[in-house]
Amino acid sequence: MNSFVLARLVAKATGVPYHRYVERKIWQPAGMESAAGIGGDSGGDGLGYCCYHATTRDFARFGLLYLRGGRSGGRQVVPASWVEASTRPSPRNPSYGLHWWLGRGGDFMAAGLGGQYVYVSPEYGVVIAKSTIGAGRPDQQEALAAFRAVAKEIGSGTVRDRAA
């Protein structure tokens, strides 16, 4: 089952539009400052596989949520088992998990259309969020390597958490 179908099932089962469900169950509890913007189809239904709109700081907070095993503000927002499962290699592509590109050293990265990136390095305790406009789609392993080099330079093994 893919993310598009899952988003539709969530909306149907809960009676709440997908983007509102994400906002109530993940976005707000994780301490995001801006509203959860999720692009929709022609009928206004939120898409589960793409088109998330957020500030760079909120994307960084999302990375921190994953760095902390799904915890934010002392509460478990996303199950730790989901965080672990989503950053595990998929059978079809060992470089990709569930919406995360996977690096060699346990790091992982979300790459959005138009140049949004969320990079997480558990090894160095670093999260990097980057937003650009019209950056195209570089090779994901090259992007991971570039972020890894930055994380290695600034990482001390502890989270530097000014955003949250």
C-alpha cells in the first residue's frame, strides 16, 4: 500500500481531512510554529506522499522529532517503532526507507520537490534543514554526502537545539 492510499484511508476512517489529522496528531504536538501545509489534489484532499509546506525551522523541528526517536516536549508524538522502521532500507531499494533517503552511517534525509531537505545524523546529533527554490533534484547520495560532511564538522554527539 502506498502513501497516497494511506492518506485517503486515514481521512475516511477518522472523518477528518488528512492535512488536519496530521496537524492535530503530529504537527502541533511536535511543537511546530506554522500551520501544517500539505498540498492536495483537485478535490482538496491532502496527499500523503508529497507537497508538505513548512518553514525551514519547522522542517528542522521535524528532523529533531526523528533524531529523538519520535519524542518532542517530553511526549511520544510518533511511535519509536515507526521512526526505526521508516529509516530502515526497503526491500526494493536499499538506499531508501519510508520517505527517507538512507546514508551509509545511519544518517537519513528527506528531499522534497523544489529543494526542501531535512537531514538527520544520529551519529553526530545533528539536524540540518535547507530550503531552496527550484533547485532541481540532485543525486540523493551526493546530497547525503554533503550534509554528512557538514554534520561531521559541527557535530559533537549532542543535539544543539536552538530551534525547539
